[in-house]
Amino acid sequence: MKKLFLFFYLSLGTFFTVLAQAELPSGPYDLQTCVDIALENNLTLQRTRLNQEITEATLLQSQGQRIPSFSMGASSGYRWGRSINPVTNLFENNRIGNINLFANSNVTVFGGMRINNTVAQARKDLESGEFNLQATTNQVTLDIINQFINVVFNREQVKIAENQLKSTSEQLERTTKLVNAGSLPISDQLDLQSQNATNQLEVINAKNNLRQAKLALAQAMQIPFSEDFDVIEPEFEVTSYDLETNDPAKIYEIAINIMPEIKASEASIESAEYGVKIAKGAFYPTLGLGANVFSNYVDQPGFGQTEIPSFGTQVERNLSQSANLQLNIPIFTNFSNRAAVQRARAQKALAEVDNQQAKNQLRQDIETAYNQALAAEQSYEASLVRVKSLEETFRIAQQRFDLGAINSVDFQVAQNNLFNAQADLLNAKYTYIFRIKVLDFYIGNPINLN
């Protein structure tokens, strides 16, 4: 029986695992799909959305304070011993059963503007939450783009390492034949064998780095990682970007007006300002209006009667209404109102500090991104020149090596220089692409790689 239960449990777990994986789009994934999956699975975004629902509920509750409340109910019970008969209004020792019906309504006529300010504060909190949601969405998207580019970069690194291994293997095969023919010394063959082993290790390392990059992307997307996880490489093009015209100061002037994190902090300041008004409202008198309706039924005859009046008759006879107007003037509240105002003002000051911190962080991020983009641009341009020169150097070295004009060590140096330069160019290319996209993001352009 235990084995049957264990089999059922494992089968059920496997079924739900397969079902969960089947809901994912089949790979390989393009960039937009990676971003969409990450945004759907990101727990920070889910938490922000749920907090928005809580804020919406707070706003609804605040708006409800403007309209009258209404409730109604009933109670029923029995009394024994000496008590007043509600029909005769005399003390009796009988068991008396009763049914009470009631309804009441209350509305605040004036509450020191606290209701209106509470509604306005909830709306500002909701607005701030929307901006925070946008900021989190942007950050998740940027992180996915960075991880996606890293996968593509490491895949290109694998290609470079494999090309280098292929070239070395071909030269080793040719050199081995020449050594066997007595045309070259055995040292040339041994040097190339050593280089070939080194290149094999570089291929292994490059493939491991690619696997780690894929794993990081899958984890950022918060999906299970498998060996067949892969991405579709978009058409990467290095576009020119005028870094001299779009300096950090100009980018900051644009970003400060459109970045959601800045708007969120500004909305928080306005929310805190309403909080101060709410606290000050406690010093004002409050005026409320209430109304009540009451009736009852008892299982006792009336004074001078022998029969118990019907339920409807008693409810109609005993029906009573009341209305009241209540004025509450706060004279001394044990400093609670004064303390509330002090806390609200401190909260506003904190919101202003957070806003300034957000602006400072934005400016620093833009300055950092600009300097990184500038360095990446210079590295990319220098790497282009370097690769072009080393390609020609390697072509000549290969010809000379084939003719026996240089030894294997010189050939390996030329080969390694070229492949290292190609790797540096690849790194500079993808770094530059990402840095430019970050600057585009700060001036309001869509976050993509198109």
C-alpha cells in the first residue's frame, strides 16, 4: 500500500511539473519572449501589483466615508425572574420572550476635511505605486537584456575558441606530416600539440561560460533551466550615438522629467503633504448626523388584555425613530494630535529626502552609464583597428609558416594575438551596444535591441 501511494505521489508530481513546463513557450527564446516571461514571473512585480490592490482597497474605503453608513439587525431572547414587562412597564416575575428590530445610519457632516484629504492621499499613494511598478518593470527589462546579451556574447566566444582550435588542429596535422617526412624538427610538433591542448581547454571554458550565462538568464526569467535552453540571436548592429551632443547633463534634464522612480518619489511627497493636512484636521471640531429606527415584540399580553397582540401589530405599535446631531470639540487630547502632526511633518521631510536621493542616484547612474558608453565606444573603435591589422599579420604569418620561414612558436604568437583581439572586439561590441541602450532608456526610448 505504501509503495502504491509513493508511486501515485511521484506520478502526480511529475504530471504537474510537465504541465507547468508545457505552459512555457517552447524555446529557443527571442529577446521579447525572455522579457515577457521575466515580467510575468518576477516576484517583486507581483508583490508591487498586490500592494496596488491593497492601495485601491484603501482608496475605496476612504471614498466610502463620504456617504452614510447603514445597518440593521434583530435580536431575540428570554428573561426570567423579576424584570420589567416592556408592554405593561411593570415589574413581573414571568418568563418574557422578546424580539427586537433595529436599523441605524450615520454620516459625518464635517470632519476637519480629513475624509477629503484621506481620499486624496490614497489616490497619490496609488499613483506612486503605478510609477514604482513602471520603474521595477524597466529594471527587470534592463536586467534581462543584459543577461540576454551575455548569452549571445559567450556563444560567440565559443565560436572563436572553436575556430582557434580548428586552425591549430589543421596546423598540427600538417606539421606532423612534415615532421614524419623529416622536413621539420619534432619540437615544432610538440609546440603545436601543447597549443592544441590549450585551445581545447579554452573551448571547454568557453562552453562552460556559455552554460553559466544561459543559467543566469533562465534564473532571471525564473524558469527551470535545462540543457536545451537557448536564445535566438537578433540582428545586432552597432549604431552611431552622438555622445558629445548627448552629454550627461542634457540626458539628466530629460530623464528627470520622465523616469518613473522620480515621479513616484514626487507623488510620495504630495501624499505626505496630505498626511500633514489629515493630522491637522484632528484639531477641528467634528459634526455627525445619526438616525435610528427601533421596534420590538414580546410574548406577553398588554395591560388589561388577555391575548397577545400579533407580531405585525406590536411592531407597528412599538415603532420608534430618533435622530441626533453630535458635535465633538477636541480641547485636550493628551498631545496625541500634536504628536500626529509632528510625525506627519517628519514623514513629509523623509519623502523629500527620498526624492532628492532618487534624483542624485539618477544623475550618478547617468554619469556612470555615459562614461561606460564612452569607454566602450573607444574600446570598440580601437578593437576594430587592432583586429584588422592582426588579421593581415596572421595571414602573412600563416603563409610564412607554410613556407617554413617561421617556426611554430612565432605562428602561435600571431594566431593567439588575432584570436585574443577578436575576443576583445566581441566584448567591446556587446558592451557598447548595451551601454548605448541604457542611455537611450534614460532619454525615453523603448528598451529593446532593434
